[in-house]
Amino acid sequence: MGAKKDMKKYEVNEKVLCKHGQYYYEAKIIEIAEEDGETVYIVHYQGWHKRYDERITASETAEMFLPFTEENVARCKVGLVTFVIM
């Protein structure tokens, strides 16, 4: 199966729901880089320590990201937990 030509492009500071484990959590794209010819999104989970920031390749976004909409937030609400790390 070939690569998707119409892959969504994301922007810095864009909110998304990002999969971590089996749940989706509120996250923000904090940086976009190019590695080995592929776009890589650096994602920060809202309310989490930066050590949990992740690198998501453009080819992984279809599985890892959901648009940050009221409908998607409601569907994923069980996974939207904010952790306070002291």
C-alpha cells in the first residue's frame, strides 16, 4: 500500500487529541522538524511534564491524532486526564 498523498498537515501550537497507550489525550504540537525526509511533530501533552513529550512522524498521524473538536473530546473523555506532576 502506498503513502497517502493527502496526509493532513499540522501547525505549531495546534491542539490535537494524541493517542498515548490506549487513550487519547489533549496535546499541542510544539515543534515541527524534518528527519530523514519525513515530517516529525513534537507533541506536548497538556498538564504533563515535558519528559513525556513525543515525536510523531507524519506517517503515524492518521493513527495517533484526532482533530481537537467538541465531538472528539466527548468521545475520548474517559482518556482525557490531566496529571499534576510536582
